[in-house]
Amino acid sequence: MESSLPSTQNLDFGESAERKDEAKSYKEMISTFPRVQWWSYYEGFWYHSMLLEGIMSAQDHFIPQSTDIFITSSPKTGTTWLKALTFAICTRSRLSGSSASALLTKMPHECVPLLEYHRAQNPMKRDCAVPLVSTHVPYSSLPKSVVSSCCKMIYICRDAKDAFVSLWHFIAELQRSRNVEPLSLEEAFELFCSGISGYGPYWDHVLGYWRASLEFPEKVLFLTYEEMKKDTAAHVKKLAEFMGCSFTLEEEEEGEVQKIVSMCSFDKLSNLEVNKNGTHSLDTLIDVKNSAFFRKGEIGDWKNNLTPEMGARLDDIMEQKLKGSGLKLPR
Ligand code: PAP
């Protein structure tokens, strides 16, 4: 079966001849890595090779700004929402009262670039006044320049069953739009349970950031989608405090926190014209409908897709893998 993403053959990750040579050498290295379907295995995790070039390039070249804050996550765990919230929080004073108005016309992924795409690695192409960069790269494979910096990181994770179902729908949609037959849910589930999914194993991704949050609590904030849903306003305040831009009493009295909660809610964002009908270019490599990032936004949708046996199996795997870590993910 073909991949839903383009092959790395014709990708141009850089402008100069030097960068082109480098891209070629990444491709050569990647071609030697273990491979299952379109996933290549690198430093303990599975990646689409297209993204792997961007990751290796980031590892070699990316230099963060000292004020950067990294929005980190495994795919489909709440990244779009967290990007919207953090963007709204840290741009609120720039927007003279019209909190997060950029989100009305720009998809959250356009507001906060992804590290493994070339745009984020090139300061010329970033809005450096917004100190946010996102990444799905596991903690252990982050560029050394990021880990050794004083930059803060915010990690969001989610019940594995919902993350898997969300991922499967997203990839199936991508594949259909490229006239590629989607992987069956059962096939994708088997792969996911054996650790093979984009940036998987899922549990190792979660554990990497969980342990970092225990070791460096002032630097790594660990959140869950489910807790954030339960009390979004408290999370908005917590995020602002962690990001070093707490709400003033006056802002709180003026309802700024609630404005941000409402602006970034699933209902609000998913009904905006830009997110209903726009497309989002994954670093000019592939166009994806923005609506694909806003499916249901619910907790527990796995029940409509997986059998109770499949759910119990993934719960068991997660329990086994997280055992002894002190982390219990919501189910
Ligand atoms: P990404 O990794 O491709 O960026 P990500 O945003 O992490 O995706 O996850 C998408 C999920 O977040 C979708 O979940 P679902 O498939 O179970 O519905 C999407 O609906 C959900 N989502 C997007 N925006 C919001 C939001 N504002 N509030 C709550 N959930 C949201």
C-alpha cells in the first residue's frame, strides 16, 4: 500500500546547494533504517520518512530563541486546542482588547509552526514575536539545543484509545483525499498496539515527557486533554502562569480568561470559516483540509469505533507500560 504522504524523493527542505546535499544525505541515512510500511524507525520511535528529514535537520540546526515555549504532544492528543489557547494567552496584550483575533482568520497550526517542518527552523519564516513552536518529537529526540536551553515546554496527552481513534480517522481522511485505500481500523490498531504509529510507541512518547516533567517541573508542564476539558478556565490561568504572563486581577475581572476559553472552544473554532472550508499546507508538502483537525472534540469517542475488547486490550497495554512511573492517564 502507498503512503498518504508524498515520498521524500522531490522534497526541497532548503534553499541552498549545501542544504540540498544535506537533504540527500538524510534520505540516504533514512533508507538504511528499519521500515514497516511507510514508517521508519529512528532513535526508538517510528516516523514517516518525510518528517524524519525535518527532525534530523532540526536536531542538527535548530537554535531556539531563549524566550521560546514548546507545545509538545503526540499526534491527535489536543495539539490544535493547546496551540490556540497558548497563542491566545500570549498574544492578548498585542491585540489591544480583541483577544486572539488572529485565530478568527488563521488556523491554529498556521499561528504556531511545527518544529519538524522547515518553516519553524527558519527564523526568517517565523513570526518571532510569538514565542511558540510546537513539536511531536519525543523528548529523547528533541534537538540538544532545546533540551539544554532554558525554554519551557508544555506537553499534552490523552487517553490512548481516543488518541488512536482520532489518528485513524485523520489518516484515513488524508488517504482518501489522495485516492489511497485507507488502512483498516483493525490493521492500524494492531500496529498501534505494537508501538507502530507516527511518533510511536505512544506510551514511550508520554513517558519521556512525564519523566522530564518530574525532573524539571519548572520547565515542563504536563497536561491531559481530559483534565483540560473538565476545567478549561483553570487551565488557561495555569498556562498563563507557567508561560510567565499571568492574568492581572483587572483582566480576570474583565472576563479575559473566559473570553479565551470561548474563543478556543471546539464549537467556536470548528465553526469559523477558515477552519470549515480552508486548507492547511503541511509546510507546502501536502494540503490538508482544516476541518480534518476538528472532528468531534469529545472524550470517549473510542466507544463508537473500537469494541470493548479492543478498548480493554489497549488499556492493559498502557497500564503495563506506565507501571511504576506514577502516571495514571484518564480512561
Ligand atoms: P494534530 O496532532 O494533528 O495537531 P490534535 O489537535 O492533537 O491533532 O488532535 C485533534 C483532536 O483534537 C481531534 O479529536 P477527535 O478526532 O477525537 O475529535 C479534534 O477534534 C480535537 N480538537 C481540535 N480542536 C479542539 C478544541 N478546540 N477543543 C477540544 N478538542 C479539539
